[in-house]
Amino acid sequence: MSLRLVQGLRCPSCGGPVSVEEGRTLARCGGCGVSLLVEGMEGHPRYYVPNLINKSEAHQILAKWWRKWGHAADLRRRAVLEDAFLVYLPFWRVSAKILGWVFGQEKVRTKHGSRYVDREREILLREDLTVPACVIQEFGVRRVCLVGDEIRPLDLEAMEREGMVFQPVFPATKAVRDAEAMMESRVQGSHRLEQITYRNVKTVAQRVCLLYYPLWVMRYRYGERTYQVLIDGEGRKVLSGRAPGNDLVRACLLVGCMGLGNFALTTVGAYPYGTEGGGQYVWVLLLPCLGLMYWGFDLYRNGGEVTTGEMRKRGAVEVFLGIKP
């Protein structure tokens, strides 16, 4: 594919027009000859992942997902597909290596208590992160996996012939900040030190590019409600979606979890309680049983609508309070 020229740029030195090949970060003014550094969305290489499925194949993937355990038993029979279209969503791809050393103290438990031991940790991480380049919360996806994907140079005309192309809104600087925050959390999880006395960690070989990813948006009606499912156009799988839950499964799980939890507390927990020092085992059994009972109650309470993928992820506090995602 031949590179297209970005027009409309002006030289800050002489004010003359400057033409830049798409994807280039360096340019030279034809009037005064000064070298220019091009920044912004047009200054980063742009690619796209090709779509590998058509509407019929996307519908087949959706129909298979309708039969998933926990969904309404008559979902495949009563669901009516209302709309299906392909979109290319932009993501900033940030690739980098994280190198360095962390010195500190690790908390070690012993039979006499706990103590801190001096440790040193070598940090060697390779990160390949994707950050949304526009507002895509309505699609229920925050990142995509590029492992094994075919990546081609941007062909906007071919993409527009297949579906809708979203334009980037967030600059690359914001994506780099978000990616650095995620990298920092990975570093924190890799050294596992309670106290840090010295740290020297650097990010090297950082590369940023704009990547368009194909996603099929499938909207269907069940009863009086409309649900949306997002299908990976390259990976041939459901990334996120919502579906009506199975009321019979919800009721059975509630009764089963409540019954099993009460049986463990009243029957199994009664044996060690009568022995010397056996009372401490009741407290060990209490928390798992209460957790099992609450899990069954949470499934019954929020199981009227089943969510898949990133829509399903909730924090511990949200799970405890029963807040839906």
C-alpha cells in the first residue's frame, strides 16, 4: 500500500506548507530546509487487525453462546436478532521493556512470629498493552489481546467498506500515562516486598502505535428487553455480553448453597466443638460456609441478567454489597 501524504501542516520557521508521509515522525520543510519533529496521532504508525468472519458466522457464534449454562433455557428459541454490524475500534498499543532492581525487606513468618529479611529483586518485564483511543464503555471492552493476530498497515478504505470506523479521540500521551500506571502495578506485584529501601526501575524500548481492532456488535431482543453482545472479529469468540438468566438454576443454587452451608455449620461443625480445643475449628469453618451461602444468595439476587467477559468483573466490595457491574 502506498503511503498517503498528510496536508495542511505549516512550518513553524518560515510558515511554508509541509507534507508528511503518513506514519512518519520526522519531516523536512521544502522551503527553508529545517528538520521538523511531527507529534500527535498522525505521527505514530497506524495498523489494523483484519476481520476474519462475516455476519452469518458471527450469528452462529452468538447462537452457540445463547446455549451457555446459566442462560435462559428458551433463549435460543425466543431470541430475535435485531441488528448486527462490524466496527473497527481504535486502541493505542504501548510496547515496552521494564528493567531494574528493587532492594527492600520481605516479611517472613516463623513459628515464633514474623520478621523482616533483606531481599533484592531483579525486574525484567516485557509489556504489550492496549489502551482505548476513544470512549468505548458502551461496548463493554477495555482491552484486546493481540497474541497471534495478523497486523497490517492501515487501509482505511478497506476498513470502511466492511464496517464502521471509529476515530481516535484520546492522544497518545494519555495512553502512555495509563499504560505506565498498569506497568507500575505489574512491577509492584512482581517484587512482593513489604518495605522498599532502594529502587531503580526504568522503562526502555517504548513503542507506541495506533491499532484498529474488528468487533461485531450483535443486538437481540428477548421478551421486552434488548441485549447487546460483542464478538471478536479476529478471535471468533464472545468478548462481552448480556443475557437473561435461568430462574430454575438461580433457585437451585440458592437452595443448595444455603442447605450445604447450614449442614456444614450445624452438623459437621458440631463434632469438634465438643472436644478440647475444638472450638477454634468452628471459626475456621464459619467463614467458608458463610461465603458459600452469600455466593448462592448473590447468584440468586443478580442472576436475572447474566454477564460475560469484562462486563462481569466486579471488585470485592461490589460483590459483598451485591452491586451489579
